[in-house]
Amino acid sequence: MRETTSKKLYQMGKEIVEQINEEKKPSMKIPVRSLSNIKWDETNKLLTLGDKKSKRHFFNVGHARKFMQTLLIASFCKDIVDENIHASIRDMYYNLKHSIGGSKENTFEEQAESDPLIVDIETALQTLREQLHLLADRKGVVVGNVVVEDRGDSINWSKLGSGGWSIPSVVEDIKFEKVDADFVLVIEKNAGFERLHEDKLWKKYNCILMGTGGQAARGTRRLIKRLSDEYKLPVYVLTDSDSYGWYIYSVIKSGSMALAHASDELGTPSARFIGLTISDIKDYKLEKSVIRANDRDLKRAKELLEYPWFHHKEWQQEIKLMLDKKIKAEIEALSSKGLKFLSDTYLPEKLERKEFLP
């Protein structure tokens, strides 16, 4: 993979050089990442990027800066891929930021300029940021009866105390030495992960317990997909009962609009939703622990109704219930029934009844 990525970056530069040698105006094609070019693949149940492309020209006043920045980033990536080292996207930004000789201009002013261009290169070369050897801050934690090899170290996820294993940004090179689990349980909240880990739910049900700490990072999503694809493990996702929690689930399952070009690598279409739902509020008598949904919550819920990947009668019912009652609930609402209610009652009942949303 490293050699393939290096060749793609080399070819990108070579095409620009050839244009210059032929006295053509240098340009590059970048896939369009706007909503108009994002498609829903009904067959594979994934968000995908369409075929529309735009051209970035060096001799265009509106394009020249981005053109220069894109090539700077591509060159940096070529160097670190060939050296087989990794850099954080923050390190890359500081490495490339400098004043351009003979001018008062800087190559970059803020990291907000460089981050989107990384995605441009990903889409143009049909590769992942991780394959470009660029790292984001690690986010996500996991525990279970699994042993992995990571950079020569053997790590047992079941023997790391209360903290669990911190999921790295790049999980491609991790080798699974042992996977003994019946399913993967992904939980949105860190507090929920701590509760279930302390109650040893992963031991009782022989599962892999994974906490995302909000929207799942790319490394976490790749790890979920690997466990699903390579070991055929069912994936169940637990989030807050609100439009944002439900979207976190859909990103794990079907991909995101921002990264539609990478849905094949990041999405797990077989994932199922285990809770929390609006119906659970009544079923588990949580009425005293609900929160009034604000206008932002309701606006987001209306958007979910229109997304094709939420066009299941069960989801339509839950979203409409939220809009009708104008309420939401956090996972912590289950704690009103007792601190161990989540691990001793709620999840066992859902698992036993196989009560999952698509």
C-alpha cells in the first residue's frame, strides 16, 4: 500500500511537470465534494461521491493559492510516505507554514486552510488520509477479549485496567492475534463506556466494548469495519435518543457526507441500532428524565426524515415521535432507574429480544 500511495503522489506531480514542459497552463482535477455530487448507493447502503470534477488552475487568481498549497501538501506526503514515517495534520501545517520568498505572503495562515486540501488529495488520488501517513488526534477506547500486534508490541485489550486501549488514528497496520467475541457494542458516551466497563458487561456477554466519545473518529470507524468484515461480528450502536445521536449511528453505518469518498473504507452497513429510542422513554418509564428538544434538535430531526438511509418505517416512527413530542433523552436518563440499570436491565433485554433498528 505504501508503494502504491507513493506512485500516486509521484504521478500527480509528474502530470503537472508535463503540462509545464508542454507549455500548457498547469491544472489539476479535483472531485467535487458538494451535496450535489453526493449520492446514496441503495445497493451497498452507503453514501458515495459522484463523478463531478472541478479544475484547479495555477494561472487563475482565485485558484493559484490553493493550487500551490495542494502541491505543497502532496510533496510533504510523498516525503513521509517514502521515509515510512507519520505526521499529525497539525505537524504538517506547521512544517509547511512559512513566508514565501520575496513577498509578504505566507503559504498558510491557519490550519483551516490545509485540512480541506488533505481531503482534496484523498479524493483526487482515491486514497485515505491514513495511507498518506497523516494522523489526527486519537479518539476512542476499546476493551474486550482481543489481542493485537501494534508496531511489534502485543497488546491484550482485556488487561489494560479501567482505561481500556486508546484507539490510534491509523489501524491499518494492526494485526489481530486473537479475537474472542460474539459482537461489538459501540457506545457514543465516554461516561456510558466507563459504566459498562466497570460493570464488566463485555465479559458477561463476551463482546468488544467500544466508546467513541461523540462522533466516531476515522480510526474508530475503520476498526469497527475491520472487526465486522474480517471476523463477521455483529455491530450494535448505542447513542442518545436525539437527532444528533442517531446521526452518529448513521455515520458509523453508512458513512458521512463530508467523507462520502471514503464510505467503502469507513462505513459498516451491517451495523444495527440498539438504542436509545423515543419509544424507550415510555417503555422504560423515563418521562421524568427527558429534555425538551430545542429548535436546532428539531431542525436536524426534520433533515433526518429526508435522508434515504433513514427511510425505514421504524426510523420514520421514532423521528416523527421526537418531532411530535418535542423531547429527547440522553443515555444517562437510564441511570434514573439505578446506576446499573443500563448494564443489568436495558441492554440485556434489548439483546435477548434482538430489538434493533436497521
